[in-house]
Amino acid sequence: MSNIAHKTVIITGASSGIGKATAIKLATNGANVVLAARREKSLQQIVEKIAVSGGQAVYQVTDVTNVAQMESLARFAVEKFGKVDVLINNAGVMPLSKLRKRKVDEWNLMVDVNIKGVLYGINAVLPYMRKQKQGHIINLSSIAGHIVFPGSAVYCATKAAVRAISEGLRMEESPASHIRTTIISPGSILTELSTHITDQEQKDAINQIEKSVGIDPKNIAEAIYYAINQPEEVGVNEILIRPTQQEL
């Protein structure tokens, strides 16, 4: 029997890529999905697509760097579906550049979205999950959280931080509150992340990698589905997914 049906799942960064693919996958399998992102038109289109297929989906325009908006998102999910079972912290940005370029605003953006956004999501859902004595928090890290690449020092640091936060959360909450945690670390995926890159050298390099080996976000959605679908007493704590042809 599926462990997905009737679960309420919040997904940040849900307007495209991995978030969109995951929303459709989970809704198709009976989850109540709550989509969050800044692009309202894209969210509306995804909700409509899910509704046509018979799924349950709602959305709330949300900036993950705003703690109040994230808390409002969690309340919205509970008001709509009575509970929150799963949070997927998927929102992320990747404006790569070498440190000598001194793109401080882009460094701050990565820290705000990739680290603070994850923390604000955890902050928003933890009271509900602790009260329920169950829940599942899934954080999107990256291959870049395992390996440092030239031109991606800050991005790699933020994704390594996501892994550290996730493991700390597991140790604190899984034994006491039965809250499961999962880190998903994708390699080269065909998403919009590279559109955030303003440094042309880095953008060209990433686009070349994606063109040659990048895989569809649906493959990551399948991994997320697998982690959620395990019995409540089973925690899938980390999944690292590369394209078969990706070397690093």
C-alpha cells in the first residue's frame, strides 16, 4: 500500500524543475500538495494541470527568504488539509562565479535562499510535526555539497550547510519526535538553475555539462517519491543521484 496517499506535502521552488516534477508525481499518487514559489502564473498552471488529472493541489506565493511568509505557508497547508506531513525544501539558486569576481550580492542571495530558506522551512513546520509526533523533512542539497568545484565555492558551501543542517535535524528529532529527514543530492539536472548565472564563463561551462549529460528532473522526483513512500519506521537519510555519464 502506498505511503503517499492523503499526505499533505509542502514543496518550495515548485514553479519549475524538480519542484514541479515532484508536485505532479506526488499528486498523481494521491498526495495533497501545497506549492510555493514566487511566480504565481506558473503555480496556477501546475495546480490546473494536477486538477485535470484528478489530483489535489493548492498554492501560495511565497518567498523562502521571508520567515513570516514561510510560517504563513505552513499555516495555509494546515488550514487547507488539516496537517502537514512532508516539507520538501527545494528552492535554490546557483549564480556561480569565482571568488575574485567579488559578486557579494550573489553570495548573499545563495546564503539567503539555499541556507536560510531551508532553516525557515524547518522553523515553519517543526511545531506541527512535533505535535503530531510524525513528519518528514526533505532538503535538496547537491553533488556540490560533497565536492568543491572552481567557481562554485560559495554555492558548494551552502549545499554542504544543507547536509549539516539535515543531519543535525535527524539526530535531534528522529528518535524523539519520529520526524524523518532525507537529503537529496542531485548531479547535473536539466533545470533553470543555470539561468541565475551572470558570469558568462561559468554559465557556458554549466550549460555544456547539462547539454552533454544532464538528466530530467522527473528522475529526482522518483527518488523523492521513494523516500516518502517507505514505511514510517524507515528513514532514507541521504540519496546522491548523478547522471550515469557524469564523472565528478
